[in-house]
Amino acid sequence: MKKDYSVSTTADKIHRKKLFLRIVKIALLLLLLILSAIYFILYAIYNESSFSISVDKDMLESSIFLTEDGETEAKSRNLYAQASEYMDNISVKWLPEDIDTEAEGSHNGDNYFAYTFYLAHRGSNPINYWYEIDVDDTIRNLDKAIRVMIYHNGVRTIYAKLNEETQTPEEGTKAFFSDNIAVLEERKDFSPGDKDRFTVVVWIEGDDPDCNNDLIGGGIKMHMDITEERLIRN
């Protein structure tokens, strides 16, 4: 009598199909967990605090300190600005004319980030210091159309990446210091008792030739460091 293998073959096919479906379900679950972890990490990075300022974080002693209101005697070496959760592209012409003097601390507006603070010298000798704004991370090359505007004691400078096509500065701007450093400037002869005022403004410049639909969904993370340079007087 001839053996019937059809029942055994069918059972093997059903078993393999169930095994395959189980593997697919496990793989999809693992992928979902990975994507969720990435999402929460990015959410924390880009929403917890979009901008921070630190003074001499590597020095045990410092004669310069940060303050939001310019009056407090508290010696703060770190400040944290309120996040700007969403930005659409705008023009520099749309920013308030009094953006440097309208408020202190965080004063974000529609589609721009703005933060005003002071640097106070409470030491006994003159110093120089450097202020630097670093681009920690960028998504979808958003930094190509970003503008960083700094008012330093009322003097305004706008920084931007070089035009991607011409490799020349965008109109009315000073070029980023490097790919990852937007601003690097020196302040000389900062004397005891002096107080410098800063306003930092960030937006996406709609008139930038590199501002296009490829940037939709992008993001950027930056911070500012201020480093003291001690002077030796004869």
C-alpha cells in the first residue's frame, strides 16, 4: 500500500507559516521599540532646552557670572532658555525692531527664538573672554538656512552658513566660523564691575537661497559657551 505524504506536507507548511508569522511579529515589535526609543531621545534633546549658556565650565575659579535681569548678585554659571518648539521660515524684516531691549530672559515670538542675558565681571582684574555658539546637531541640514543674530551691548551681528552654491557669505551676514561653530568672538578688556548685555536670536531665513522644501521636518540644537582669558599685567 502506497504511503500518503500529503497530510504530513500540509502540516509542515502550516507550521512553517506560523513560525514565519511569529518571527515577523517579533521583528516588528523590536523595530517599534527601537523607533520609540529614538523618538523619545530626540524629543528630549530638541524639546527639553533648545539653548543653554555656560561660563568657564572647566575652571574651578571664575570672575565672570551670568544673570538674566542684570541686577541679581547670584553667581550663576549656567542659564537655560525656553525651547522654541516650532519654527516656520520668516524674514529678518519681520522681527521686532526692539527685540534687543523688549525683555530679558526668554522672549520667543512667532517662528523665532530670542533670549537676553547679562555677563557680569565680579573679579579684581581685567580679563578678555571668548563667546562661542556651537551647533550640536542638525536634522535635514536645517543649519543651511538658519540665522543667528547677536546683540552684544547693542551692536548687532547676523551669522549664517556660506551660500552653498557660491561659497560666499549671505547678504548682510558674517559667515559661520566653521561647520559646527556658528559664532566665535573675543571681547577684550572686560574690567571689574563691567556688565555686558547679550541678546541671541535664531530663526529660519525664508529669503535664504538654501531655504527649500528639503528642510521641512528639520531641527537644530545649539549651545553657547563663554570662556575667560586671564590677563597678566606688569
